[in-house]
Amino acid sequence: MTSRTSLTFLAGIVCMIVFATAFFPGCTQNAPVQPAPPQTMAATTPVPAVTSLPVVTTAVLTPVAAATTPAPAPAAGTASGLVVAYTAASLKGASAKLGPAFEKAYPGTRVIFDLDGTQILKHQVESGAYADIFISASNTYTTALTNEGFFLNDTVHPLTSNYLIVITPAANPGHISSLADLGAPGKFLAIGTADVPVGINTRIIIDKLANSTFTSGWRDQLYKNVRTYETTEPGIVTKVSLGVVDAGIVYESSFKAAPAGTLAAIAIPKEDNALQTYSVAEMRISTNKDAARAFEDFLLSPDGQKILTDFGFRPVT
């Protein structure tokens, strides 16, 4: 009885195991491994990224295109925008009229004059400074920059000319009434440095006068009288106007541009004088060549030349 009961009990356990295996195959170690369910399209295709990508791309590329694509050139016969003009300092007075007159003739333009000694402006250009127009008071510097490739060669033109003159304060405290007095002991003079155009021509004039009218002793004493060497021509005018010196040698245009009653002048004979020729050219690096060309054309036009003449400059002959 006991053996039969045990067998019956064991048989029941076996049946239960078989039943569990049939309905719960994963519960046994020998059950086959089910493959992972295939990934859905949502998992493999980044739909949100594709949807948002055109928006991001447009936002990034549009400004880049605007910054790298140059603006269309102005229509023929028109000019606009800024013109940077590197200009010999002796044109300071005339520039105050030339700029507004050009801007009036070409609405939408603006001129900025960078006024300094031509030798200084030349050095700045050679050092990489930006300009659209270069106005030189010396053909020496114009030729040098042309040979160095800074100008558009077909735009290099003579602009105007200028003779030199002796100026004194209106009160004339140094009692200088003739060219001879420049070589008298005890006078205080101002002239340009040897590398500035007005200074170069001043030395030419002094040599001419020493040979034609005076003596080498007059020339030697004149140089002893020099109390200041200026790097710009307006610097000489300032020293004379303030009475720091008794006299200076400058361009006729600076004397005519001075306020009435502030200066007196002594002429230098033309045969002993040195005619200074100014030139104008467009810079090769200019990014506004239409406006630069228009400004040069204006300077060479009857309107521009009249303004220069009004300020004591002479037409180029």
C-alpha cells in the first residue's frame, strides 16, 4: 500500500512538470531563446531631426551668404558710400570745401580726409593702411607708390600745383620785411623737415637764392636761425601764427587759407621758387572703386579745380 501510494504521488509530480513545461516554456533552461522584436521605424529613422534640420540649416546659412557675397555694383554713372582719402596736409583748408561739394554732387556719398605729411601717409599705405584715394604733394612719393603697385596705374593724374612763400605774423615782431632778413642773425624761423615735400622744396629755394641773389654765408646763417623743423606744412603755419617763430616758408595756398589779418607774406621770385605738383590716384585695394572714381573725377572737374584755385592752388600746366 505504501509503495503504490508513493508511485502514484511521483506520477502526479511528473504530470505537473510536463503540464508546466507545455504552458510555460520559458521557465525551463532548455526553452528556445526568443529573438528580439524588430526595431520600429521610429527607432531607426530620426524623424524629429529630419523635420527640424531645414529650419536649423536656413538659420545658419543665410547670414553667411549675406556676409560673403559682395553687394551688386552701383549702376553706371552712380556712386555711393564712404571714400577714405589720404591727403597731403597742405590741402587742409581746401578739403573743408571739397568734401561737402562732392557729397552734394553725389548724394549718398561721404568723404573722410586723413590729412598728414605725404611721407607719413606713404609709410602708412606701405604698412597696410586702408584708403580709397591718395593725394600726394610730391611726385617722388607718387612714383614710389606707383612702382610698388599700390595704385591703379591708369588713375594716376596731376591734380594741382603750388608755389612757396614766406609768412610772418601780422604784427611782424621779428621785423622781417625781405628775403635778406631770413639770413640776418637773431631771427627765429620754421621750415619743413628734409623728407616732407615743403621741406624738400624749401631747401631747393634756399640754394637758388644763395646762388642767384645772396651768398653761402646768408644760407648758413638762415639755417642757424631755424628753431623748429616741422613734419607737416600746417605745423609751420601754426608756429608762425602763434608767434613762436618770426617767419616760416610754406605754400601760397596756406597763406590764402589763413584767417584774414593773421599773417603777412613775402613773395619768392618764380625764377628762384619751386613749383610743387600734387597728384591724385585711386588705391588698388579700394573696396568702393565707383565712389573713388567719382571723387577723383570731381577733383579734376572744373568745380573741383575752382575750389582749389579759390584756396590759392594753381592749375597744372
